[in-house]
Amino acid sequence: MHSFIDDPRLPDDVTVPALRELAERLARSAGELVRTGRPDQVVVASTKSTATDVVTRMDADSEALLRREIAAARPDDAILGEEEGTSAGTSGITWVVDPIDGTVNYLYGVASYAVSVAAVVGPPDPARWTVLAGAVHSVVDGRTWTAGAGAGATLDGAPLRIGEPDELAQCLVGTGFGYDPVRRRAQARVLVEVLPRVRDIRRLGSAAIDLCLVASGELDLYYERGLNPWDMAAGALVAHEAGARVTGLRGAEAGHDMTVAGGPARVAELVDLLERAGADSDA
């Protein structure tokens, strides 16, 4: 099953506009909690993959709010969240939520973190699901991107359509790095190959926002290895619906091994560069 289709087959009681409206409401609601509830000194509650991959109390509180509101609005839907994993449903729809995408930025007070909410059908795997609707709410500046399958993408209600530089050398490229030292070393090696061939690199710390910045023209391209489903579900749809190509390497769908997004012509050039650099390997 492809990640994006223009005419999804939905249960009789479901419409893409309704899911999109709910996704936006959920993202804004959790974003308000994150924004108003941030203390002057954020405390790390636990860690995940490494000692630098942190979880805060607000991650848990934001996801709990999202789960409560989804259960109230659509009690038969499943939920896949970064902090609490998967809860089963019977409707065929799964809500994929990231309660704070960019937790390290939130920890330090760096202004790039978001709440990401998407509704999908199919397995909880970006290579096999179909994304129906999504919203990404940037907590610090209050901007909200939304998209619906086949219905376009918007930023605070304004329609989005990407442009495309004439050549790779003119492209501002976003990326991100994993927390495992072995992967970081490999990603640094790839960066050495990419940086001399583009305008510049930005590492902002929130994959969901990065994908949306491609949609709104604030980045020309984006690539990253190691994204989880909740990192990319909503943002990838926003980018796609704004006209971006969202793909992996070597003919694969976008996903954990690699996600590349941007204008189709420049994405093709970046994919070729990343494949030659072995960017989908930690070797």
C-alpha cells in the first residue's frame, strides 16, 4: 500500500475533511498545553534509546491529552503514540501522534518543537499505510500546517504549493541526526558529501516541522535516516499535498531507512547523491 493516494477508500461514516479538522483541533489543543505548561526549568523524566534521547513529563501529559480527546471523538479508532505505543481499535483508522516532536529543543527552550497528529489506514508502517489527514502545530510560534489526502495542504488556512530551485546547488537542505553514536558517525560522513553540493544545511531538530517547511518553501529539500512513524506521518502528508515528492532510496517508500522530500527534480538529484554516499547504511 502506498503512503499517499488521492482518493482513499474510507468507512461510510468517515470523511477526509472531518479527519483533517479533528487532527488540527487535536494538535492545537495539545500545543496549547505544551506552550502554557512549560516550566522555567524542564526536568528530564526518563531516556529512551540513549542517555541523550530524553522524555519529559510534558511528553507524557501531551500524549495523554491527545489520547483522551481521540477516545472522546472517535472511540473505535486505534492510536499509535511515541510514549505509550499502540492501543487497539476496530474502525480501521489509526491516529499516529507525536506529543512533542523536538523534545530536546523543548528541554533547552530552542524554538523548534511541535505536536504532530495524523490519521492513517493500514499497518503502522509508513511504507504500507495510507495517510488520510494530518496536522502539525509549531508550539512556539503557533503556526499550524494541515493536509488531507487529495485535498491539498495549508499553513494557517492559506494553500501551499512548493517551488523548486533550478539546481541542487541553490537548495537549502534540512536534515537531522540520530542519537546512537554509530549512526551519528555515518550521518556525519554523508553530510561531508552533501554539504559542498547544496546552498547550505539546516538542522532544526523537529522532523515534523522540517517536512512542513518544505511544503511552505522555507526549506527546498529535506532528508533524514531513522525517522519513526510518529515523526513523519503528518508532515510527510503536508509536504506531499503541497506538491513535494516524498520518497526513500533505491526505490523504497519513505520510512525509517531514509526519508527525502522536496521538488521532484531536485529530490531525484539528492536521492542519487545519497545513494552513492550510502546514506541508508550505518557503515
